[in-house]
Amino acid sequence: MNHGSIRLFVESDLGEGAEAPATSLQAHYLGAVMRRSVGDPIILFNGRDGEWLAHIVELRRDRATLRASTLLRPQTVERELALIFAPLKRDATDLVVQKATELGATAIHPVLTAHSNTQRVNLDRFRSIAIEAAEQCERVDLPTMHTPVPLQQFLDGWPVGKPVAACLERSGAAPIQAVAAGLIVGPEGGFTVTELDVMRRHSFLIPVSLGPRILRAETAAIAGLALLQSY
Amino acid sequence: MNHGSIRLFVESDLGEGAEAPATSLQAHYLGAVMRRSVGDPIILFNGRDGEWLAHIVELRRDRATLRASTLLRPQTVERELALIFAPLKRDATDLVVQKATELGATAIHPVLTAHSNTQRVNLDRFRSIAIEAAEQCERVDLPTMHTPVPLQQFLDGWPVGKPVAACLERSGAAPIQAVAAGLIVGPEGGFTVTELDVMRRHSFLIPVSLGPRILRAETAAIAGLALLQSY
């Protein structure tokens, strides 16, 4: 529901007078799709230097240059909210990455479990989806993308003092009722008994329920993040 | 994350010894996809008579008969939670109907607004999506599907005493913090000034915010329902 100006993510540094090259895809979007011209305003962010008003100073079919002029919003540090999830089928995974970005996830950690749909994830694809979602939802940062690791390795590496809400259906767990620094969601097939045992050994994991229904994994990720970001 | 038995929605009445015909699609699913045979257990619900243990008594390529034997869960009345939304592009609309069913919406009301992506909805398609989602998430009921009406007509017909949370971005509204009987979400292009004026004249509408980011319409619907069903 964005009625504002065009908002683009760029890789280069932003500051007063800084020139940022657009990607060829962005140049195509600006010219052919959105019919913008040299001189038109654009909003830029790079995840480091805040949000800047910029103008198009060069626009060709496959390249464009944007010059930043005014800081619109300083860079902010979002409250930590990591999403830890077992990779799903491609469409469901794409949906999770897009919605997690909209809902303020600051990090995305794929973890490998016995029932994961796949052991491979494409982090470049994750990043493209997150960039597009961040452009759309007016975030000034991007979630950090982490390479997939086995569940146990992830748990062993997580700082003990940071609570993580674990979506466990049919466990009699209580609803999410407090701030957590992360949300962990299992694969479609659920966690195995062994995985549940491993998880129980980590005191930072708080079992939570998302209601009486059995949610699909991607729904649990989206609903859980919606709840956690509301605190 | 459903590890249980096969669970099917049927149209016919359920009770001890009641025989329910499966659709040809369900028969194909039982035999060809899930490799079930006569005598195998199946769980049935019809939205009226609770959830029943049943067994396959006949199974052919394109038809099957299931006989109910034991009531597993009585029919329950869910707390009222209506989703009122402007129809979006087809994929986004399908996603909203599926996730709304998983998240416990009891009614789905498409409303027509100036910026709606389409003025037409296919309620049979809505119902198929909701049935599949209800089978999966272990609901014993289905959301009721309503024919699209203009926004103002919907508002004029809603009972005054039932609060409805209205997702209004950039309005300085407070987060959802109380029970509501409904959630209203605008189209991708947002509500017009006229529509906002009409909405403000209805005291049952509570403006709410879903956080600092600008959510896509379908994300607002899913996140808003996740929050409302958690109370």
C-alpha cells in the first residue's frame, strides 16, 4: 500500500551529492516501466547511510545514475528479530523471506532439519526478494542472510541470554507473550523427537503456540513474526 | 506441519454409521496419491457435525464412500473474526483466503473500493481454497464466504456494537490491543480520502497500525488476523 515515490536500494555509499549507479534492471524499471526522466526525484537507501532524496542525472535503456541530495531519514538500528526456519518448497520459502522482511526480521537463518524440504538455499535469491520487499515497505535496512547450518550447530552458536520463541504445535505451549530476539519454525514434517530433545536442552528456547489450529510452516513464520514485532 | 491422518471435508451429514460420498478429486487423492485402501481410517468434518473418525468402505478411481464411526471432536463455535478486504491480484487474494482460514477467520467479506485490483471474485474458488486450508489446519468449520459489496454498503450493514480493526497505514494509529470482531484491510492503492471519511463516520471502526513499515495488503490481512486471533 505504497503511494509514495519510487524507492530503490543501491549498493554504493550515500551522502550529499553522492552519485549512485542503478542496476540495469532498475534503469529499465525507471525508464520503460515507470516512465521517469532525468531530473525526476527518487528515494534511495543502502542499508547503511539512511534514506536519501535523490534525482536521476542520467537515464539510458540499461543504466542510470542517481545523485543524492537530502537526508530524509537517518539510518536506524531495528530491534533484533531473527527468523530461524527450515527451508520449504521454493514458493513457500520465497513467501517467508518476503513477508519476514516486511515484518521487520533483522536476520534470516535457514537451518537444516531431518524433514526440511531441501538442504539447499539460494542466498542471492533471498537477498533479491528482501531488497524488493524493503524497497516496498520503506525499511531502511535489510535482514542479514546467513548460510544454512544444521539445527544443532545453529543452537550451539546462539548466545544463551537471548530468548528465541519456538513454534511447537500440539505441545500445550503458551501463546507468545513477551519480547524475543528470534523465532524458530520447523519444516512441514515437523521436528523429530531427537530434534525436540536437542532444542529442550537450550534454555533460551521458549516453546510457544500460535493458536489451536495447525499452521503451515510458512504461516507460522509470518504469524509468529507479526506477533513478535507487535511487542 | 500436519503429521496426522488424512482429513477430508464432506458435504453430507455426519453421525455414527453415516456414509459420506467423497468427491472424485478426493477419491483420486485417497487412492492414486495417498495409496489408501478400503478399511483405512480417514477423518471427516462438514462444518456442522464435528469431526469424525471414518473408514473407507468403497474406493474406485473416481469415487469413494466413507463411513463415520466415532465422534472425535464436537462442533465448536469459533469466536467471530471477520476479514473484510478489497480483492487483490489473484495470487494475493488466494493467499489471503488460505491464510485467513488457517488463522481462524470466521467470515470473509470482499468489499469493493476505488482502488481494488478487481471488482470480481470467484466465491467457488474461495471456498475450495478454504476447504483445503481447513482440512490441513484441523479446523472443524469453514469461514462463510460473502458476495462482494461496495465498501459503504458493507459498513452500513455491519452491527454497530461490534468493533472492527481498520488497518490504516501512515495514520498514527495505535497497535491492535483489544479483541475485535473484524479486520478491514484496504487495496494496494489504499483507501481514497472519500472512503476514509465514510469509514470515520462509523464508530465501530478502530484505526490500527501494524508497525512502522508499509505492509502489502495481503501481509496486512495475514498479520492483522494473526494478532487478533492471539487475544
